[in-house]
Amino acid sequence: MDRLLLIDEVAEMTRKSPSTLRWFRHIGAGPKSAKLGRRVVYRESDVLAWLDEQFAATGG
């Protein structure tokens, strides 16, 4: 099973602020996320896949 990350952990991994990640979630961008109860969580593999996509899109 994938490790579930909270928004602060994803913010640290991506060097984005939690508010930026909330905005990404609002507009449908950023890594996939889900709500469990009142908390937004991210699967670690989804965050890593999203980061790989960002590098691929910029030729990095």
C-alpha cells in the first residue's frame, strides 16, 4: 500500500506552499488527491508521478 501524505508533507516535497497546492486542487492541476473525512491526502506515488511529469514537460 502506498504511503498517504498530508498537504504539508507534499508542500515540503514539491517546494510549493500549502496554499498553492490547495489552489492546484481547486483548478484540477497538481498531483492527484482525495478527501478522507475532512483531510486531503495524497498518495506518495501520485506525487512522484506528477513531479516526473513536470520534468518531462520542461525537457528536464
